[in-house]
Amino acid sequence: MIIIYSHVQEVKGNYQCAILRKLEKNLQILGKDFFTISHCMNVPQKAFIYDGKTGKNNRRGYSIKVGPLRYFYEMLFNIFSIKKYFKQNKEKITFIGIDPLNACSGILAKKLGYVKKCIYYTPDYSPQKFKNDILNKIYHSIDRFCVKNADEVWNVSSRITEIRKKMGLSGEKNIFLPNVSGLLASKKNQNITKEIFSLITSGTLKEQLEHKRLIDTIVKLVPDFPDIHLYIAGDGPLRGEIENYISEKKVNNNITLLGFLEVEEYLQYVEKCGIGLAMYSGKWGFNYYGDSTKCREFMQFGLPILTTNFHSTADEIRQEQSGIVVDDQHQKSYENEIRKIYENYEEFSENSKRLGKKYTQIYINKIKELC
């Protein structure tokens, strides 16, 4: 049995976590037994319990508002849930903990004899995770404990993998595993006709992404590319402001806000689009160590990528020439970069597809090892 613990965002009564969702979907495709427990980050709510075998989702536990007490409760909840399953089924568990608190629960459960193998999956990293120095020290102490005691440490980015190496983690335990879609993408029709003048981006509609500059880019491109169309997947607090800006710039016919989409539905848009956009603003410091999920998804479908240099995936995109990385964070639009991509479209597309195939296979092989 595989048990996965994570922290998630609650969105309209359901949970949202890209790493967790993709693990769930890939394990389901492989027909494996698993369940997940997801604790809400944004609001104090009962945990989501998802049974991968039956597909049933329910809520369990208590809603605790006080932060430190809530985290302590979640850890106890995690350990007792593992203990309960172990005693009912007498079956050793392969455990995956996404983030330090969840991984710590699995490590403690292993020391109690309930877990066979414990994997610490690192979704992000920042030297200054919290503004409060005490909280920051506690966070990094738990992180070091997990790195030292986990059987394997999966890292979503090359920069986090390098951090682990500097912490003394050996190569066979220190695994670079980008957040790709795995079997979800490989089952898609890779020969679908591309709409090369369709552009796509995704993410929470917040200040960490340059939505207004993308809109300004479309405004500049429409006269020469009247069929150009930008799809924006995701939802968030800036949606109303973005809608107003689209209307103000009179490009309503060239931009569609898709709202929040489940992974499979989102990938249906990605596979038919021509260029993938990942324009980070740099306002979220942890992006520097992070892997760009959307860039990995674009690669899997051979989309040339336009992105900024605020994440570790940008290094590979530049090196493998699978797109263009923007270094000037002050430029007003990305018109020239889009034109350059169209001038060398086939080359960028082939390079992107090759990189996507490489990491898709690495991801699939690692997930199969769990079973």
C-alpha cells in the first residue's frame, strides 16, 4: 500500500496540489492501491481523505485555527492514521510525504515499525521560508531531520537537488524528479494538429505572474497575427482586475480566461496550443529554487516555451534551446520574443519535445518502482 500525505489549497470544496494530483492520477493508471491525506493550508478545515482504489473522497479530523497547535495535531493525525491502517491490514507501507511536516510524520511512523519505505518529496525550498526567524529555524530543522532520515529524497528541481548535495545527501538517495504529468501526458494524442497561434499559460491569478504584460503582448501582436489567442488557466484574487484590463485593451476576442481546470482538462488545452508561457514576476522568492510545472507540461507536448529567469527550469530551457528565457524584468511586453519563436518554431518545438520525453520517462520509471 502506498500512502501519501500533503498540504493543499482548498478550491471550491476540493483540494488543489499539482504534485499530489499527478501522483494520484499516475498511480490510478497503473492500477495501484493507495490513499492520500491532505491538510488545508489556506483555511483550517478537516483533512481530505482520498481512496485511490474506490475513488471516494471524504473529510475527517478537526478544524483547528491556532497555527502551531494545528500543525502538531496534523502530525499526530498522520501517525495515528498510518497506525490504524497497519493494524487493520498487517501490511507494511510505502510512504510519501510532500513537504517537511508530512515527511516527518512518515519517518516517525517508520521508527514505530509501521512504514517500510519513507520518501520525502520536496515541492519547494527557500533559505528564508518564513519572515519569523524562529519559525524559519524550526522549518529548516525539520527539513534537515527529514533529509537525514528518509530512505529517498525526491526534489522537484535541480537547484534543490544541489542544496541536498551540499547537505551531504548521497547520490542514490538524492533524486531529481521534476513535477511532470507522466502517464497522463503519454496517453494523450501526441499527433494532434497544433494551433500554433494559440498561446497558453496557467497558475493562480496573483502578483507572482505577469498577466498584464502578456495582455500587452497580445495587443501588440494582433495587427500582424489576427488569429492569435491567449488561454489563461487558473483562478485567483486578481481575476476581476485582469478581466477589466482585457476589456480596456479591447482584446476580448483574443484572450480567454479558463478558470480553474482539473489536470486532464488543462492538458487537453496544452496539447493543442502552439506556445507555452511561464512569465514569473520574481515576487515569490521560493520560485528561484522551484521547478516550473507548467514548463514541464509544455515540454511534454513539444511546445516552445517563453519564460522569465526566476526558476530553475529556465537553466535547462536556455541550455537545450527549447524556448526563450527573458532576463530583462523591466520590459513592457514580450512581443519580440514571440516573433523570434515563430521564426524558429520547429527547432524550438523539437528541442522542447526531446526534453519532455527525457523527464517523462524518468518520472514514470520512478513511480513504477513504488509498486
